[in-house]
Amino acid sequence: MKIQFKKFGVIEQGELELNNLTLFCGPNNTGKTYVMYCLYDLLDKNLEINFSFVEKIIDQLVSNQVVFYNIEELINNDLDNILLEMSQALYKDLPNLFGTEIYEFKQTKIKLYVDKNKIRTNIIDSTWHSRSSLGNRESDWFLDIIKEKNDTNMILTIRDIGIPMRLLTETISSNIARLIFSMNYQSCFLLPAERSGLNLFFKELSSIRNRLLHHAQRDTINPMEVLKDIVNSRYAKPVSDYIEFLNKLTNNKKQKSEYNLQVQFIQKDVINGKYQVDRYGDILFCPYRSDGKKMPLHFSSSTVKTLFGLVFYLEHQAKVGDYLMIDEPELSLHPDNQRNLARVIAALVNNGIKVVVSTHSTYFVRELNNLIMLNQRFAEADTLRKHYGYKPNESLDPNLVSSYLFADQTIKPMEIDPKEGIIAKTFDQVINNLNQSSNDIYYAAQEGEDLDVE
């Protein structure tokens, strides 16, 4: 899937395509976070979608209770309509996504593109079963959608229990969109750049709003005015969703994911300890040291604060096929730990999680380049892995990596060479300028000392 942007924030024009690992690089204020948030909105499955052609499917369902919807009809007749309406739904949701007004995006245009042949192959090769329900009982379902592997038909079955037309349209439209755009992913999780502060103050942020509503109900304050203040002070959706994630820690800690190896690596090699969430939802850190004394998160290091969300997600919620998005993974990390986190990201990509990263770190990118180079077959590869502590599952296939440079009000693909990795000229230029200025200052100072001696 490709997505094209025009007049989106500072971006005049640009496009990108998601891969198993998608990297955003570039200076500050070039639109990286804007684009990441937009991709999150597209992948989060909560867009309000109502495809117009679905009405004819519903008419047939109401009459027959079962409809066969052919994939070829979807590709040849309905795909253009799907792409157009998805693009429009994404545009209309931008004010909600960013917590602002629509006039901020009055000139913005967003357009989605897909490869029809690839979509056809992916859908035909897939198995799909979705049952929509109004409750928790087996008998509460109202719509069943099945597509068997190598079958060109989707089979839609309805139970006629007075379901509103709008609900049916939204449900079928949502399933078709997921079938096209996100064949294998489960959910989307975004770690915003504000995560360190949110990890510390999420309870206070939630309680302030609750108190405002409570006072509005009890006192002589106009409830609508208070509600207006709350709505006007809303957060961007990824930030709001992250706060909601933090408020559900107590329930979600009961789950276990399949990514314990990556969790253990971070605990042992990066933070030297582990997290604990108590029954009240408070976050504690338990360092690996002799006394083993627990400490509140706000007593811990900045590294420990910033990595909590990632570790908790990997330990309790991550699933194969997820999209994980990280805005500036290098936050608060020593260069050595930036390299360690790059290795964690590579291992996740190789174990079924798709990752989107926005970074300013040359250490992070250069470590990814090491992992790309180690994907080659050469005589000393195993010796070098052993010498530098790389694990076999940390090498990166360059075909699974895409990288984009955000600069000069556009988005441009960055070259990826299997023998060199990501050609990150944006970092090279800064490093070369720094080296040159350091040399000039050093040698000028030396000449000044010689003159003083004379």
C-alpha cells in the first residue's frame, strides 16, 4: 500500500510505502510525526467507513440471508471506490486525530494506492473469518463473513434480528477495508515521543478530567461549558490512546505475549531490572541488584522511564502481525543502548511484528546497517556475530526494510544497499560538518598557541 500526501503540515508533496520495517529520518519539524500519526489512524481500524457499493450487498442479504461476493468484482468494479472513500475518511478524521480544527488541513490531500495484482493474490491466498456480535453470547451474532484459502468468494451470512442499516454498512465496509489493507495484522500500537512524561503522570491527567466532570454535576458550574473545555483541551489521538493503554495496565498485565526473549534482552542488557504493576495500577521498577528494593517509576533513570511502555506491550500484548510504531526510539538512551534497541527492533521484525520508526539517531541507523550487512553470506559472518554478540535472528533482509528522508518539504526514499545498509546522507553531512569544524577549531587554536610562544 502506498500513501501520498499533499500540503500536509510542512510537507508540500511526498509518498511512501509501508514495509516490514519502515524508517523515517530527517531534521526536526519536517513532518515525520504527522505522517506516523496518519498511518496510525489508517491502521487503527476505527475510521468511519461506509462504502456506497455495500448497499447492494445488504439488499441481497436482506432478501436471501446469504450472499457470495466475488473477489474479482471487488478488484475490478469496487476497488477504486474503496480507495477513494478510505482516503476521504482518513482526511475527515484528521481534526480528531490531531485534536485540532479542520481548517488546519483545508489544503491537505491524501490518496491511497494499491497494487491490484498483489491485492488479488493476497486475498485469494488468505483465510478470513469475522463474526460481528451485539453481545457475548453465541446467539448474539448478526453478521458472519467467511473467505476460505484459494476461494475467490467471500460468503456473507446475516441473522435477521432488526439490525440498523447503518451498522450493517459500517461493519461490512470495515471488514472489506481490513481484508484489502491489512491482511495479516492484529492491532496497531504507537509509542509517542511524550511517553516518559505520560508514564509518570497518566493518572493525574485522567483524574483532572474526572474531577472537572464531577464538579460540573455537583456544583453550579454549567456542565456544557466544562465539557467544552475538556473537548477543546483534547490530546492527539495517539497520545490519548497511549494514556488509555496506561490506565488499563492492571487488567492487561494478566495476558502474556510471545515476545519474552526480547523483553528479557531489554531487562538484562538495557535497564538492568524489570517492571512491576501493582494492584492499584502504579508502576514500580525492580533493579537487578543485591537488595532488590522496588522503587516508584519516578525514582528511576530516564532510560527506565522511557522504555516502560515498550516492555509492557512486548510482555503482555504484542501479537504476531501487529504494527508497532515508535516515535524517536533513542529518547534518553546512551548510544550503546540505542544500538541494543535497534537489535530488538530487528528481532521483532524477524518474528512477525511490523515496525514503523521515526529517528534522529545515527547510532540507531548504523546498527540497523550492521544487521543488514550481516544478512549477507560471507566467510567471516559467524565469527563476527560471535565476536560482537549478534544473534542469528537479528540480521535484517534489506528487502524487508524501507527508509524515507523527510527534508525540503517532501518525502524521498533513501537508498538501501545490501552491502552497506541505509545510505543516510542526512547524518553523514552533519557528522562531516562536525568533524570539519572540530578540525578547523583545533588546528587554529594550535597555531594561536604557537604564535603566543613566539
